[in-house]
Amino acid sequence: MIKLYGIPNCDTVKRARAWLNEAEVAHEFIDFKKAGVPAQELTLWLECLGWEQVLNRSGTTWRKLDDATRASVVDASSAARLMQAQPSVIKRPVVQWHDGVCSVGFSAELFRERLIA
């Protein structure tokens, strides 16, 4: 089963969910703002994708953080702590595909490629 993690009011998450629904692809949506960020999955995402790719440094939440907090994010461990405390700093959506591969973000091309894999 494909798992799509994100926040329901995020436009990119909305597009990803709509694409999967239109393509009639079974998937599970996990709202990590409500459910929290599962520590085991976060570890997997950071291992698969790298913390720099998972951390959204262009979003509002990141920009609202104080300078000391932003400066303290220097590696996977410090990024994971921030992502657990502030889930909105995670790029969205994070997708765990049926074959175990992880991706972040949405593009129709990426989703088509992943479904063929």
C-alpha cells in the first residue's frame, strides 16, 4: 500500500492526492500534523532521501524560526528533532511507495514512473 504523508490543506498534497484518486491508485493518507511524525518513518525518509531534501527551508515555518534554531540544524539528528517538533518544516508530500522507495514532493511524471516501477 502506498502511504502519502502530509498536511491536508497543503496545495501540493492536495494535487498529489487528487492525482492518485483520479488514477484510482489505492493509498493511505497520513496527516502528520494531527498524528505526529512517526519516528521510524522519519528515520527511513532521512536515510532514503537525506535530511537536506526532506527539510523545507523555503517554507513559512522555517522562515518564522529564530536564527539560533535555524543555525542549530546541521545534520540528520538535529533536523529530525526539529521535524518532530515542527512537522510543517517537512517538505510535502512524503510518499512511501509499494516497493519501499521514498520520494518527496509531487509531479505527475514522478508518480507515473513510480507506479510503473
